[in-house]
Amino acid sequence: MHRKVPLPLLVATTLLLSACAFVDNDQPSIRPERLLVLEPNRAIGQTFVAQHGGLKGIEVWLEPEPDAHGVIVLRLREDFTSSADLAVAELLLSTGSKPGFYRFDWRPQIWSHGVYRYAFLTFSGAGSVHVGAAEGEQYVNGAAYQDHRPLDTHQLTFRLIYDPVGIAIDLTRWLLESLVWVGAAVLLFVVPGYAVLVNLQHFGDLPFLARFALASSLSVAFYPLLMLWTHVFKVQLGPLYAYLPTLLGLVALAYRSLRKPVKDVKVWIASLRARSDLRISYPTLFTVLAIALIVLSRLLVVRSLAAPMWGDSYQHSLITQLIVDNGGLFRSWEPYVPLSTFTYHFGFHALMAVFAWMTGLQPFRAVLLGAQLVNVLAVITPYLLTLQITKNRWSAALTLLIAGLLLPMPAYYVNWGRYTQLTGQVLLPAFVFTAIHIEDAGKDKSSKRLYTAIAVLLLAALFLTHYRVAAWALVFMVALVFGLFLLSRERSKEFIVSALIILLLSFLITLPWWLNITNGNLPTVLLDLLSTPSSQLSDFMREYNSIGDLSFYMPSLAWLLMLLSFVYGLLKRSREVIVIFIWIALLVLATNPERIGLPGTGAISNFAILIASYLVAAPMASFLITELLEEAKQSFTRAADLLFRISFVVAAGFAFINQLRIIDTRFTLVTHPDLRAMQWIAEHTPHDSKFLVDSFSAYGGSAIVGSDAGWWIPLLARRANTVPPLTYLVEREGKTDFHERVNELALSWISGSKPINLVMQEAGVDYVYLGQTHTSHRNLPRRLSEQSSSELVVEHKRDRVTVYKLMDRSSFGGK
């Protein structure tokens, strides 16, 4: 199920010109068995969150009885407890009215985006009217109400109406806010690295986008290394982690400009125009267009989300919060979770912490927005691979179009919160680029030393950012050695020396972190994976490492295009294509060692490789398309150019609109009703309260994970709960066996082996949280409904969120 996302600016402008209302399909589903009856002296309502500015009405599906007639009144209020009407609309219902959507209008509310509202219907007349509805899971930001009481199992069938002028005004304000976030990202994640590059002579000939991509990788690499070494020396810089690198970068750029003052502005402008990479050509124009559409699409899709999505986002937000709280790296997870080690790769969280400090956003909001800007960088840096394969002037625009707009990955990462791997994929293309340039440097010792230093920095940062992606980088060095061996044994031997130097120096730079990792459970987990023989793999591990449907990761046409690109490149004996082909082959082997009887299955999963396939698919497809374009231009110069430009614009437009549908609400845990409930918990429960939250077993029963927003209670409401972040698998709590205790507690009530009141007594639980996105197949709703009213009291009920308070724990006993 896909949720309607905010309207693109282009469509909003079109609607403004047409002067018509925009109707959003918020909850169009209808289930006959869910119809609610609206009769005199009854009220049927719905809470909702507006997705745009300019809210001016609502359409509700009504099925009047044949003899029904009278007046239906809709009242709009802040919530169901409010008595003040924000708007009132009436509908005259005649006998014989047909089923359909009926509209209720009011004056446009310009600043309605993200606003929570309650609308309810009353009926005065004869007969009755059936109101369309569907299951409770169909809409995540509200619930149906009957007589001002929330219905856990229903959502009305409704569509919200917006004024185009209000949409345009609201989007204009949002664009201005977005410029602040984008500007902060450029200052943090581009300026420090760019200041380094422009002061080095070796990178002056690179196209601007290549320098931008390499600069972003260097900047991203800098923050985790800085945090690590300041932590080693017990220096916590706090917000200075954000401001110092940015300030130093700006000073370096300013110094370089002032060192060579421009005396003749006209000459300076002429020199800029003479540079091919800055000339306003069609490739440059289309590259800028692609970047603009990518940035817009990434930010628009998260504009209405309450928090980052799915399970990984919780641990990412919590780690970011802890870095902000501690002013740097930490050991204890208190006061949120009773864990005493921190061994999880933290490169992404370092970036989000500095982004939070720079923008003033709450850490979980910084993760929501900042991760999308990292996603932009993750589709720009693959251009470095494209540049290695082809120097065609269209290659940059094509790579961005394919990786950023046409392919589902990495845009789809937003649904999973798979942001640590995403950050690793910002660094990986730059590492590949520099590794190849080390070999290209040949006898030029200065260039070789420079590229080696950059490769060391990038690999060290990869070690701190994502362990699996770092392993991919190591596999690439092996592939490069093999590729060079096929071309020249002597060159292969030279690069082996460079590779060993890179590996050794990167290890030494990150040595404090490797020593720290030994304090947690990660080495044990990894050792288990690497030592399990292929003959003893569990059914779960075999399923976990299965390939699945390839078309989910990329369309079939993209796979075919990548295959043809490899065939073409291999036939041309392209060194880069040969090396990348060997790299992929080695990665497939490393991911599936059981195919040749080796242990280690699961250490590098097929899933992780496949969702990163865009890194290779986009450069390879750009290579083939530009080669074919050059061939076509030799015979049909103008026609081929014109056709290509038209195709690019059309593809970019449709792909942009398609990207706005990338959000899948099945992965939503925290909703706007949940945020309201978190505020209630923070204001109305004791600070030492503990919440039982719904959960289920995952990863073959080795882990317990939360199933709704209750998982986020420690971060969003500052109260304890029974399900820690997934990182509890690799972290420790003092000398106690925290992992086993967490699993035993959850499984005891999931299995029903103990009465729920005894489980709560043993866990020291005061409250139970049932979130907005809970579903009827999960265990906790059923168990709660079976619990007697004398043991549980509903303390808070809004929409599908319920907070239960337990009676005095000391009086609990078995049944």
C-alpha cells in the first residue's frame, strides 16, 4: 500500500493556473462490511493529517438509503475533545440520492500542511445514511470515530480537498526552508573536502561534478575520523564538530581566492566560459536539472512523515541523539537503554549529529531529512566510476538520471532506514576512483602518494561507517590486482604493494575502534558466521541470503542493459570494465561461499549487494548509451541529438513523478497520532515508568524487534520500554546477559506461556502501549482484549493509539 505524497511543485503551479481544487486520495478504499450508519442523534467522524497547504474541504463516501433525506452537517475541529468549530459545512440530502463522494467545503486554510484535524458528520432528517469505511490499517494518520469515540478497526473513505493557491504558497515556504537544509548539507558535506581538492594541483583537470563528488566523499570521511580521535584523547567538541571543519574549509577557499586577486573581471569571466566543464551546454544544463529533481524528490517524499521509517531508523536516531547528548562518541546508552558498550559503525550518525547541530533540528528529524541529502550524494558519487569508463560529456547527466531517478534504489532506502550502508556507498565510488588512479600514476611518485593518502582516508572512514561496504572495498582491491595481472604482471605487483600500504595505514588509523569493538558481541557474531560450515546452515540463513526477485531491485531492462554494457566493454578490452566485472564476480562468490562448500554465508548478504547494484548499473548503462549515441551522431547528428534531449527530459519528468510514490506505508512505525501520544506520555506518566510494547521475533528467532511506535518510546517520550534497539545483539549491559533476558521476556508473552499480568510483574512494567500502526494479526491487541478490566485501565485513547495503565504490580497474581 502506497501513501499519497506531497504534490510536486510543477503540478502545483499547473493547478494554480487552472484555478481548480486539488483532491487528494487519502483513503479511497471501501469495504462493504465496514460501512458505518449515520442516523439522527449520532455522529460519525474521522481524524486526519493534511498533506498540503490550502485545506478547503473533504469528500466523504456516502450511501444514502433510498428514502433518506435531510441535512448532513460536517464540523471541523482540532481534535475530538475540542468543542470549538474551525469550520462548518452543510449538505442538503434529497430522497433518492446516489452513492458516491459528497463534498463539504470551507474557506481555505493556507498553512494546513501537517496539521491534525477531526471532522465529524451529523444528520438531521428521515432515514439513514451509510458512511464508507475500510480497515483500520488503511490510513496511518487517523481513525474513524463513532459518537466521538475512536474505532480501532475502521477508517472512513475520504478525500481531502486543497486550494491550489494555498498549495503553491505552502510549497514556496517549504522550498525556502529546504534551501537552509541543502545549504547546511553543502557546508558540512562538500565544503571541507572541496577546500582540500582546490588547493591540490592534481584535480584541476577533473570535471566539476567529479570534483564535487570526490569532495563530498572526503568531507563525509572526515567526521567519523575526527570524532574517533578526539574521543581517544577524551575531547568532546560538541557543536564544534560541525562548525570547525566548515569554517576551516571556507577560510581555505577564501585564502585561495585572495591569493590570486582578479584584476580584470571580464578576463576572469571569459576564462570561466572557456572551461568546458563550466560552459552552459546541454549536458551541463541537463546535469543541473537532474540534480535539482533528485534533491526535490528526496525531500518531498519525507515532508509529511512523522519520523524516519522502519526498524533501523530507531537505532540510527537513538545513536544520533546520544552523540548529540554526549557531545561526541559515547559508551553508555543511558538514559535510553541499559547498554554499556558502543561498537556499532557510526559514520552515518556522526554526519547526522553535525547536521543536527548545524540546523538546530531534533536528532530524529535530522535523520529524516539529512539521510535524504546523503541519498543525493550517494547517486552523485557513482559518476566517479562513469568518468573512469567514459569521458563522454553526457555521462554525468545520464548517470544522475539513471541512479537518482529511473532506478528504485537507492531512493527506496527511505522505507527501511538503511542509511549506514547508504553512507558507505557515498565513500565506496571515491575509493574505487582513487585506487585506480594509484595504478595510473605509474612512476609519478607525487601523484601516487596523494592518491594513496586519499584512499587510506576513505578506507578508514569506511571501516567506521559500514563494515560490509568496507569489505566490498577490500574485494575491489583484490579485483584490481587480478585485472592488472591479466594486463601486466609487473603493474599487478606494484599495486599489491600500494594495496598493502593502504590496508595497513587504514587499520592503524582506526586501531582504537578495532580495540573498542572487542568490548562488545560483534566479534563473536562475526566469528559464528565465518565458522559455520555450509552443510550446517539453518533454514533461516538460507532464506535470509536468498536472491529473491531481481526485478524488485532494478527493472528487468536495467539488468539487461547492464549485461550488454559488460559484454560491450569486455569486447573493447576496457581495463575498468574488466576490473569491475571481476569485482562483481568476487563479490558474488564472497556472498555465496556455500556454493563452493566454504563457510561465511551471511557475512555479506545478497540483499545488501543487490540493493547497491545501482552503483555499477548506472555507470555501465551510461557507458553503453553514450557509446551508442556517438555512433548514431556520425550518421544522424542533429536528429540523434534532438531525440536524445527530448527523451532525457521526458524520462526525467516521468521518473521524478514516479519517485514521489516511493514511500510504502507498510514500513511506517511512527505516525502523527503516535507523536501526540508521546507528548501525552511525557506529560502524564512518572519519569521512572516502563512500557510493555508490541514486538515479534526476527532473524530466525535471535532478535526481538518492535512492531509499532512503542519501540520509540525511550527516544520520543523519555520512558523505558521492554524492547531495546536491534543493536542490543552486538552490545553488552555490564556483566549481565541482557540479550537473553530481553528475548525471554518478549517470547514469554508472545507465546502465551504466561499470563500477561505475570509477565508485566516480572518486567516491572507500569503501562502498555498499543501504537497507531498495530495490526490485528499481532499478539498484543488480542492479549490485551482478554485481560480483565480490573487489571488494565485505558489511560489514553486517541485514534488507534491506546495507553493502558496497570493496577498495582504488587497485587498481581496468576490466574
